[in-house]
Amino acid sequence: MKKNNIKVRDFIFIIIILVLGLYCLLLNNQLRDAKQSLKEIQANIETAKDEKNQVTPTIIPTAVPEVSEQITPSTEAEDSSLITPTSLPEQSLLEEGDNAEDNIKLYFSDSNAQYIVGEERNLKNLTPAKAIQALIQGPKSSELFTSLPKEVEVVDVTVKDGVAYVNLAENVPTKERGNYGSSSSTYNIINSICATLILHDSFGINKVKLEGGFNELLSGVDTETPFEVDMTYVKE
């Protein structure tokens, strides 16, 4: 009986040893896993410190100098139907003269656009074409105004049997036409040209016929019929 008790006790002891061994094994595995996790945490901390200590380069914006926009005139014609000026291609400023034979009175619109008023000028080597060009370039007096847009160009002016055939080309942008084409603008333009050419006796002009694309700026008139000066609109 005593011998059997010893065997049971030994068996129980062995079981306890095995349980303890298994527990130690599990505890060792958990400890190993805990150490591994701790190492990973430490590694993450070190990585975060390194990233924090890295210096982010600062980009200093460079001031860009302002460049004025330069508009280069196009060498191509906007409309192939426009006539290229031939008699006065550069449309340059006219040279003043001192010869009495070159004296002429150019007629410009007054400040109310009701009448045209004469301004005495002297144009070197005066011709009808130069007189029209001078009308386009405008008066010297600040109280007078040209009736013709600056975009109008003189193609040529020919005189035959007392009729001046004034060929003008225009390239006025649509958005800048404004009052051009109205009845008041039309009569001021016609009378300004007619008075300047007809009232200058040495030209020998009695009537004026306007030709070319310029006629698109006129309205309510028959441009096929030559015009005469309407003296009711003229102020000397």
C-alpha cells in the first residue's frame, strides 16, 4: 500500500513538473514577443526622432521682374478686302511749309459736333491727298476735333473734270467705331472733306466722290453720287 502511494505521488510530481515546464515555455514565448514589440516601439521612436530632426529646406520665392506687355503689330491684314494705300504708304506726320501757295484752310468739327470750323495751315508741297491726310491727323487747336478716325488711310485722290475721287481705306475695329455711322458723324465727315477740298480754289474741285471701304462708316447717304459742300454747316 505504501509503495502504491509513492507511485501516485511521483506521478503527481511529474505532472506538476510538466505543467510548470509548459507554463515556463509559454511565459518565455510571451516574454520574447514582448521584447520584440519593445524593440519595434523603440525603432519607431528613433525613426520619428530622425524625421523630426531632419531640416526641411526653405524655398525663398524669387521676385520676378514685371515685364510690360508689348503688343507687336501684326504684319498680316485683318481683312484681305482692304486696299493697301499707295500714294501715302507711311501716313507720316505732314511737314509744315512756309510757301504761301501751300496755305490751306482745313475744316474740323467744333466741340458740339454741330459745325465744321476752318483752321489755317501750311502743308509743304500741298496736294489734295495731303490735305485729307492732315484732316485725319487732326487740328492743332484744342477746341477743334477731327471727324475722321485715325485708322483711315489715304489710298489716293484724283481730280477729273472738277470732281475729286477720294479713295480711302479704313481699318477701324468694330468695338471702337462708337458714334461712327450715325447721321451726325456722317455729315461731319462728308462736309469736313468737301469743305477742305472744294473751298480751296487752287485745287479746282467742285464736287467730291468718296470711294473705298471707308464708305462703310457712312450711313443714310448715296455714296455713288458726288457730294457738294453744305455751307449751312460751315463756320469760317
